[in-house]
Amino acid sequence: MTRRKLIAGNWKMNGLNAALAEITAIGAGVAALGARAPDVLVCPPFTLISSAARGEVAIGAQDCHIGVSGAHTGDISSVMLKDAGAGSVIVGHSERRADHGEDDALVRAKAEAALAAGLRTIICVGETRAEREAGTAYAVVARQIAGSVPFAAQGTIVIAYEPVWAIGTGLTPTNDDIAAMHGAIRAELARSDAARAAVTQILYGGSVKPGNAREILALADVDGALVGGASLKAADFLGIINACV
Ligand code: PEP
């Protein structure tokens, strides 16, 4: 089974209008790769989606509300994201789970709303350092998959395995640990729908850089990367994109 690689950038709460030039440069670099290029996605803050979506790079968002519209001050719905030009959305990032108390049920509801709006939906899972050290990483991730993934929903679901302790720290699991967890995630998905599990992209996220991307992206069941810090500058992000070629 050949799954196309997806390299997705999560800009988090970074990026003013001037940073749109980075997305333009990313687009130029991807265009230069022609048919060899992987799927590329940039998820800037909400404020840049509309402008960024006028360019050549696929644009996504970092979160959405579970509803379509209504009295939810400060929230953005998946329908609004789609209307602004986003084609994808990240849900359940560990920073949202930690900073906003988002649990699996809420993440699943967000994923359902996003899929209903026609957005490719990237669902994040991953254990903390304490959970890894306690030997419960697989159980934690399996529980997050079971609770956060709307198995019955139609549409494109992508899973991002992001060990919390590897995000923004410069630390990464061993290659064997990444491959083993990705295999376990695919097996967990297959318990609900084997055919869908076989085509679902599973991304690794956590301190992916140009220097380690090639070896990580070559691992079994790693279908791409979700990249934070190294997605902010076109040169770094293109270094990771080029590692797919
Ligand atoms: C992320 O925030 O999804 C992430 C993987 O961050 P970083 O690449 O900076 O570790």
C-alpha cells in the first residue's frame, strides 16, 4: 500500500501579514519539485487563512468549534474555515488539550464538525513524558484514538502522532519507537475499518527538522510529518519537504 506523504506545518500563534512571504516561498519551492513533491499544507493562525489561501499552497486551520454558527464569542466554525479558504484543520493538538482542557469527546465532536464541512481533519494524539516513562504510551494513544476519532464519519481523516514531550523540545523518540507506535496506531484504526486504516495517513510530529526528517519519513507507517517550529521559515520547511523526494 503506497500512501502519499503529507508534510503539514503548524504555525501555532505565530505569523503576521509579513509572514505570508514565507508561504509564497514554500509554494515556489514545492512547485520546483514538480510531480515529485509530497502533499504540503500550512496551517497559519486564523487571521492569515484568507490571505494565505489566495496563494499556491494548501492552507489549513489549527482548531475549530463543534458548531456551525451561534453565540460562541471568539470561536470559529469549520464552515467558516472552509469559507475562508481552508481545506484542512488540525484538532486535538496537545497544546489545546492542555491549555483549553479539550478531552477526547470534544476532539471527536470537533472532528465530526470538520468532516461534515468537508475539511480534511488531522487528529492529534500522543503521550506525555510521564506516560512514556510509566510504560503506558500505547494504552494512552489507543484510548485517544478510540475516543477522538469519529470512525463512522465520511471524509478524510489523518492521524498525527505527537509525543507531548517531543514537541518543541528538540527531543524525538527513537526511530524504532516511532515505527512501533505508528504500527500500533494503524492496528488500532484497523479494528474499526481495515480498508480505511490501510489508506489513512499517519504523520509523526515532534521536533522534526531538516536534519532528522529523511530518516523519520523513511520509517514504516510514517506517512508524513506535522511540523511546528521548523515550518515557520520556508528554508527549513522546504528542507523537510525535500526529504520526501
Ligand atoms: C507541533 O506543534 O505540532 C510540533 C510538532 O511542534 P515542533 O515541530 O516545534 O516540535
